Amino acid sequence: MFAMLCRRFHAPLEWTEVPDPRPEPHQLLIRVLACGVCRTDLHLVDGELPNAKLPVIPGHEIVGTVIGKGAAVDRFQIGERVGVPWLGWTCGSCAFCTSGRENLCDSARFTGCQIDGGYAEMTVADERYCFPISGDYGDAAAAPLLCAGLIGFRTLRMAGEARRIGIYGFGAAAHIVAQVAVGEGREVYAFTRPGDVAAQAFAREMGAVWAGSSTELPPVTLDAALIFAPAGPLVPSALRATAKGGTVVCGGIHMTDIPGFPYALLWEERALRSVANLTRSDASSFFALVSRVPVKTHTVEYPLTAANDALAALRDGRLQGAAVLVPSAR
């Protein structure tokens, strides 16, 4: 099969012929129909993720068809459409796994990082960490749900019952979670790069009641803020915009250093939290939710061979919504 391979960090991915994967007992052999391009993939190629293997096939927002399976597989049948998320395997026995926090498992392995992912014509994945994909979504439309949607959902849940939600960085995760929040009756306030009027207009399309620059204060005090842009200086900005007792949640896997800020911004029982990975329970809850709350993903499709172009568009902020690789496209 062919794949876009990361041989070394800080270098373009390479279009390479590699051996077809073979499923182990609990694994599915999957023909990739679509794979979302996530900001985490940028952090991978930039060498910012710990314990990434090299060479590695990136990609962890995979939608595909089961074309083979290991001897112990019992959840899926040949021909079924499945989704493969970032969390690819956990030990199941550590204190984190046994307390419902498998996202923090010290032995966890992640798709497209320690496990070859979906920037390829085929992949394998442990069936225990895969999910059926609703027929309500096409292949490309479903792909961003597997990470942008799931991480956005976990980030929103950490904000509790907050009614006025600020979202910093209006990309793939934000455009999904904004729709979820609006569907739950919350108000969304979107913050974008200064001067990015296109992103601000897109945020309003997704239901934001206000959209402006990340350097501005919103017209109301926020109950909570979700940060998806990997920029540490947004943390004090978000704290400044958040009310007493409010929560600021950092939803990314990597962020530049957070600058020093006055304690007064954190005082009055404001909370600052981070999100790490996801759990299978998150996925079950999220997919049940999007079956009730209509969520439309906005995608730009690229052929698999154009993965570097998709990554460049993401890095440069030229995307509204999410980029998706489609191996069958030419």
C-alpha cells in the first residue's frame, strides 16, 4: 500500500510504498475512506509530541471499512464502517484505567503517534478502541468528529454548566463544539487571530453571538473559556475575560509557554484546567449527543498525496473547518 510517511521531524511527509498491515488478534484491518488532518499532526511533524515513533504514519481521525480482522475480533464484521480515534490502546489495569481515567494511562498508545495511523490506504486498529459511524455522516464529514469533535466535547464538559462560553481559536474543534454548545442553549463568544474577519464570519455562521479578536474583551463576562489555539499568551487573556468562579480549559495537546500573569486574574476561585486525550466513554457520549443535536462539519478535501499541502493550510490558518485526506481522490 501507499502512505504519507513521517521519517524525521521538521521535514515534509514522504509518499512511500510500505507493506500492507496485518491485523493482530484484536485488530481490524481497515481500508481508509477518509482521515482528518488535526493540529496534533502538526505537533507530531514538528517534533513536539513525546514518545512518537519514527518512522510513523500520522493520522488519527480515521473513517474506514473493515476488510479483515484478527482471530479475537467480535465487535465488528467485514464491510462495516468504523471510526478510529486518537486513543489506540491502554493497559486496562493501572490506577488511571481502573478509575475511569484511561486517557491518563502511562502506557497508552496513540493512533498516528505510537501506532501507524490513517495517512495511508489501509491501517489496523484495536477493535476495542474503534466506534461504529452513523450513516448520517459521509466519510469526510465524519472524520473530524474522531478528534476535533471528541476533544472539543471533553473540553466543553470540563466547563460544567457554564452558559456564556468563550472559544479561543476557531478551527476544526471549535466549529464543532460551538454547534454543540448552541444546541444545548449556551451562548458562544468566538475569539480569532486579530484581523481574521473570515474566521469571525464563520464563527457567527456556527452560532456565535459575538466574534472578535483574541486581543479584545467580549461584550459580556464569560462563565468559561475554551482555548484551542496553541498559544500560551491566550491563557491570561481568557482569565481576564472570565467571571469569578469561572473556568478556563486548555483543549490542546501542546501549547507555547504561558507567560507570567498577576495572581488577581486567577483569584476569586477561577480555575485553570487542561484536557489530555479522551476516553472511550467520551466517545460513546459524544456520538449519542450528535445523533440528537445536529452538528454539521465543514471540510476541505485533499487527496492523500497532498497531505503536506493540507498541513500547510492548517499551519497558515487558511482553513475554515477541517481538512480531510481522501485516499481514493486523485
